[in-house]
Amino acid sequence: MSQQLDAQTQANLQRAHSKDGVPQTQRKVPYRNIRDVLALHTKTSPRKPFLIYYDQAGARSEQTYASFTAHVHQAANFLYEDLGLRRGDRVATISHNHSDSVIIYFACWVIGAAVAPQNVAEDDRRIAFILRNSEAKICLARAEYIQRAERIISGEDGFGGAPNIQQIVQIGGEATGERIHFQEALRDRPTTYLGDDSGAKAGDLPLGEGGEATARLDDEALLVYTSGTTGTPKGVILSQYNLLVDAQGIAQWQAITGNQRTMCVLPIHHVNGIVVTIMAPLSVGGSTVLNSRFSASRFWERIVREGVNVVSVVPTLLQFLIEYGREQQAAGDTIFGAGINRRDLTHFRHFICGAGTLSVALAKEFSELFGFTILHGYGLSESTCYSCFLPISLSWAANQRWLLAHGYPSIGCPIEPNEMAIFSADGSGEQLGAGERGEICIRGHNVMQGYFKRADANAETFKFGWFRSGDEGFYLRGEGGRQFFFITGRIKELINRGGVKFSPFDIEEALLAIDGVKVGLAIAFPNIYYGEEVGAYILPEPGAQLTAEGILAACRAQMTFEKAPKAVVFGGEVPVTSTGKYQRLKLQGLFAEWERTQFRR
């Protein structure tokens, strides 16, 4: 790690990197680095499509393993020779989903450099902090964002700038000569990486500068920043091994093989888009379809056209697909649109769903409308990506029971690289039993290397040798004693009313059961009498005739006065992160008028 940790934290971190007593140093993947995986599939299946890309206009492009690897090596040569990047350096990107971004990621990993991808939907202040904190040397920005990148990095906008960025490179757009242009720089570059003075496949890399191989499994690969709602973002350090072992675990659990295709509709500045639908198919020599952005009207058509087998989504996208399906039905078409029927989708297997909050009501409505299996799962950037899923072997009836019958959709069972447990939420290290609510904790080979330059956060997060997620949950035992986990809320978002804590998820299930409620969020807002009180933020269905009094009465019929919402705010949108997580804390200010109100029965 790029920081000094005290001996106790270092020991705790090592314990958190073990699975069933096997340390992370005993590898679960048969590769020396990410380049080794790419080289293997390029050698054995050079003409197989690896990356299919649809831009915002719907134009399609395709790269085979051979052509993709050639482009990656050209980019690596440019980064190594022209920009002077070396193993251990960091590169920032400011881009949206694009095949160029994937090439840049892999080029950095060939060198042994790490990528710090930026979310263009974030504000300039946050991006400036991340660029500065990451200590990145180079920033590659798409033409659409190049002026914004220059403004942020120079400090022109007053947010401190990023003086560590030595060079800004433009990706795409017209080459003007004002700055280095990525595509122009790649022209006539060798398609074999020259940084190791050979062209050998990664498994046979010679020794290079400093007597070290070009890249190793322990090298940093990603520096992604948490989407926390308070405080400064924390950089999560993920190694090449983290990416490969989690991708392998996901592919095994989802039964993804080399003759199958995944589709990416999530942003690839986030681990979900990167690991599930790029790294997982790569790990088995499969293919992936990358979309510049999600489009409900094009979703099913592309699945049919490309023969997609598995798609990773967030709950928000399930809601969009439901709305699109209902609209198509009303217009006399099938729920899939474009005349597509279920026979056209016989190759499609299931949805992977996680990251955001999946309610029982949404899972039920989607399952009833479309009839496709949802493998609900859970993970964090700190655990590389996913840590658990509902088992793929469950029957439809069993899958539905675990999704619908326990008040919360189960997030399933731990995947092979990690183990999970529930510990007391007070951080004491007391492990809890079945049915007891506490903090979801994870340890294994996919657990991050730590938070970048945050010794304080590392000490607290790994204080008893597990990664502490900050999420509240519990587990139940299924047939054969297998543990099925559930998430009930974010511990720091639990509503603490006069010392009694309530899960927002419990209240939201009641809100979503009210006819006419499209989105219902439980909001903890400041109150001088109880510290926090319970509010309800409601997005009504179009045409719904809802009143605050009706919402409050419906909730009080389902729960205690203390737990039920006391105030209602109606709105037209909900702030979400780039991965679809609701940002409840950003809605607290809408309840300011009730801060000094004492609510009575």
C-alpha cells in the first residue's frame, strides 16, 4: 500500500485478506497479471469478438481479442514511451462509457500503472479533490470534457486544482495541435508492447527496470473513490489480483463461459461495470457488449441482436424496464418492444442485480411482468465488486421465495473468493447468529488493499480482522444449513429517533405498498425533540391523487407511531449516485420546517 500502517492495522488487514485461513498470497488465479489473461485468449481465440461497442448514436463497432490486444499494446507504448509512465504510476480518466476507455484501462495494467476513473456526473469540487488526492500524473479526457478537465486541473474554478497532473491528453474529437491527441498518438505504434524490451507473453516476461517484471498481481490496478454522502471521498485501492479473483468468482457463480456474452449498461468508472461485464467475461475468454449508456428502448433489441446471455443492472434500471414494458403494452406491442417476443430471447438467461436498493415490491413486479430470474447480489468497491449472490441453482420457486418472502430480497450466499458474517454494529467484534441484525462484514481475496492515505479509516474499518461494510443485515439458514444474507439498511443511515434506531428499508416497504407511490424514501431529518424524526419523500405515479394525510395514515396502520413517518414531501426526482443508489441524506433539507415540531399521537 502507498501508506504506512501501524502493526496492528497491518495484521488486521492481512487477516481480512484471508479466506478460510488461506492468505491472499496463495493465489486463486493461474495468471501472473492481467496482461497474461489477455495474451492467453489472444493466442487461443484471436478472431473471437471480445468488445462490441454501441455509441450514443447507436453505431456499432467490434474488436476481436487480437485487434483489442493490438490497440492495448499501441496505447501502452504511447503511455510508456511518450508520457513516461511506469509501474506504480497513476492515470486519471474523465470519460463516459467508450471502447477507448477500456483500451486505456488495459494499457495502464500492461504497464503496471493504476487507473483513477472519474465520474463526469460529479461536481467539479469533488473531481478536483480526487484528482489531487489520487496523485495521478496524467489525465486522459474525452473531447467533450477536455475544457472542463483543463479548468478543474488548473484550479481556475477555485477548487484547488490538481498540480500533480503533468499532462492532459485528449481522447476523441478533432485533433487541433493544441494538446496531445490519443488517437493521433497511436498511429503507426507497434502492436507489441515494448516496455519490457521483448514481445513475450506476460507469463514469460523478462526482468525490466529495477529487476522487476512489467506488472505483477500485487500492483495497484484501480483507485476508485467511495460515493459517500458525507465527508471527503475515500480512495479504494484494488490490485490486479483483486480484479482477477473477483471476476473469476463472479464468472463461476454466474456460469459465464467462453461461448457466452454479457452486456454492460452500467458506467465503467465504477467497479460494477468494470468487473462484472468486462473482467468476468475476459477471465473465461467470453465477449461483452458495451453501451455508451442505458436505453430502455434499445435494451431488448440489443440483447436479441447480440445474443446476450447475462446483463448486470441496478434496481433503478429494472424500474425503467417495467415502465417501458407497460408503455409498449399500452401501445399494442409486446413488453419488449420492437415486436420482440419471448421466443427471440431463449438465449437470455438472467439478470444480475445489486448496488442500489431492491425492494420486495420491485422484485415482485419485475418477476411477474418479465419472468426472468433475478440473481440479486451485494458487494462494495472495497470488496472489488460482488461478494455474494442468490445461487444460480435455485429453482424459480426457491428464487422467488428468497426474493419475496422475508421482508427484504436476499442478497444470497458468499462467492468463492470471500466469506461473510454478521457482527455487532457497535464494532466490538462480537459475531452474531442467524436472524440477528448487525454489521455485514467480509474477508477474503477480493478485499481491497486499503483506503489510500487514510490510516485512520483503515484502522477502524479492519479493527477486528474483517472488512466492516457499514451496512446492517442478517442471515437465515436455508436447506443444508447454507447462509443466505440480507441487507436491511446503511448503519449510518439508520434513523435514530430518541435512541431507538429504525431501518429506512422497513418503512420504505410500507410506502411502496401504497397505491400511486412510484418511489417512497424514508428520510431521517433533524428534530430538536428526538434528535432525528422520520420523514417520507414521495414520487407519485403519473395521475396519482396522493395526499400527505393519506400517506401518513397508511403508514400508521402498518407500524408504530414512533417508526411511522411524521411529515411528507412530494417531489419529481430523487438524487442518486452513478450506480443508482438513492442519496437519502441529500433530501434532509427538504424537511427543515419540521425541525422544531414535536409530533404527537
